[in-house]
Amino acid sequence: MTTIPHGIKMEAQSRDFKVSVRVGKSGITDMLIDEIHHQLKARSLVKIKINKGLIERQERNEVWQFLADSTHSTLVLQRGNIGVLWKSS
């Protein structure tokens, strides 16, 4: 498991850190994973929002872990339908 620096955790929790990827009615597609991967290369920290009602509450942990695994990143924060992924350099 990767140790997440304190500064990364603080940035992920900041209200000023805006969502840059939304998971819509199309769900999790290869294009969505490519977009997350591209954004992680550009800035290392990406905030994702899954539209309400798209994924059942009990499935959220699995979905966030799937996205982290698929993009070779680390899940920093998960709060309901919002998650933040981080890719160390």
C-alpha cells in the first residue's frame, strides 16, 4: 500500500478542489478510464463524482477500487459519490 503524503490528503479534502471528472449515465467506460488516466498524468490528483442513483451504496467501495486499479492510482478520499484519486510521480 502506498503512503499518501499529508499535503495530498489536505488538498483532496479541500472544498476548493473541484470535480474534474463526472461519471454519468454511460457509466464507467474505457473512454472515462482513459480520461482519468490522462488527467492523473497532467496533475496527479483528480476528483471524481458519480451521478446519484447510478451505483448502489453497497457497490461504491468496489467501484472506487476498480477505478484506482484501472488507472494505476491510489484512492485518497471516498465520501459517498465523490472520490479522489492520486498518482505519485
